[in-house]
Amino acid sequence: MSARPQRSSVLPVTLGALVLLAWLALWLWHGSPYGRYLHHAGPASLDLDGEPGGAAAEAAVYVAGWLLMTVAMMLPTTFPLLEIFHRMTGSRGDRVELLSLVIAGYLAVWLAFGIAAHAVDLALHEVVDGSEWLRGHAWALGAAPLLLAGTFQFTRLKYRCLDKCRAPLSFVVQHWRGGNAPAQALRLGAHHGAFCVGCCWALMLLMFAVGAGNLGWMLALGGVMAVEKNARWGRRISAPLGVALLLWGVAVLASNGSSLAGVGTDAGPDDALICRAR
């Protein structure tokens, strides 16, 4: 009688501690002399070009930062599914390993998304560096993620993925059969991660607009996504959030629209991109 409640209480404490450790690591990293490595300002920001193993070091720094961000922001949004899976496998001796594989599959999908997003971000830096017009109108690249994220809030794909994420019990029942348990647990986590990316990718891209590594924005976006996915009334905020993001993007365009006519074109990217809040 006492073992079962104890086991159910250990899981949220353990996962909560993992998330808190991720936030603490990000906070310490952000406040350290190496805090600039947490931001995405192009590969030159790491000052590793030309050094032995410089490219590998850049990749390792980015992967570490993105994984910490994912654990801190996205892992809390999947707590209900992990709790259900933990209960369903509670009588198994390998339940801890299986739960770890679900988490690993989930994080692997988010890591793949992060690598792809980072590659696009680096390509955009190259394009901006090669275009005098874009260097003078870099604020447009800040408005674009806002408009994209706002528009995505009204798409069918958004709500299809959101509904999957908001039904963790049916998701686990659909994807867990128990045969070849390790591989199936890894696939379950990866499938859930894919729907989570499908639901939240546009909001996560805002991190590249407001400044990856900005702890305030990470807390805000992580909280919004957790409410949207897990709260009973969370689905109701999707449309108002989309409207707010669209209005924000339009405000950025409107406040900088005069530069399209040639006013203020000598402004640098960091001055013009008013929505980069580092």
C-alpha cells in the first residue's frame, strides 16, 4: 500500500528537480563570462574560428545550450504523459530505464529541430552580412517570426498537434504495446516530441527573434506553452495569443516602415531589430 504512493510522488519530484537544475545551469551560464556563448549571433560570436576543433566546440556549445533550453522549457509540458507512462509501467523492473528512453526520444526530436533552426539562423546571418539593404532593415527579420508564429496559431496543423498533446492517455495507449519495450519507449517519446514540435515550433522560433538565452523570454514562452498544452482552458488562449503576436509583428513593421523609404537605413542590425530583447 505504501510503495505505490511513494513511487507516484518520486516522479514529479525527480522531473521537477531536473527542470530546476536546467534553469539553474542556464542562469549560471548566462551570468558567467561565457554567457555570450548561449546566444545566437552567428558563428563568429564563439571566437573559435581557426582554432583546432573550433567547429566541433561550436557545435558542442550549441547542443548543450539547446538541450538545457529544451529541458527547462519543454520537458514540463510533457509531465502528464510521463506520469501516465510511469503508472502504466509501474510494475516493471525496468520502468526507470523505459521512462528515461521516452524522455530521450522526446529530447532527440527537439534537438533535431534545434539543429535545423540553428542552421537556418546561420544561413540568415550569412545573407544579412552579404546584403547592405538587410543590414539596414534587420528589424524586418525580427518582425517575420512574430508574424509567422501569429499566423501559425490559426492553422489546422497547430490544432491537430495541440489536440494530440492535450490527450496524453490516449496517446500512450495508442503507442505503447509493451513488446520490444526499449525501442517502443524510445519511439513513443519521439512520436510525442514530433507532435510537440508540430504544436510549438513557431513559438520556439521566437527565441531567435527575442534573443536565444534570454531567461525572461524563456520563462514566458515556456509558461505559455505549458498552459496551452496542459491546462483545461489552455486551448482557448491559442487564438488570442495568435492575435497578440500578429499585432506585435505589425507594430514592428509600422514603427520601422519609414526606413523602407530610405529613412534610417544606416542603422545597424542590433539597433534596428527592436524586438531582440537581450
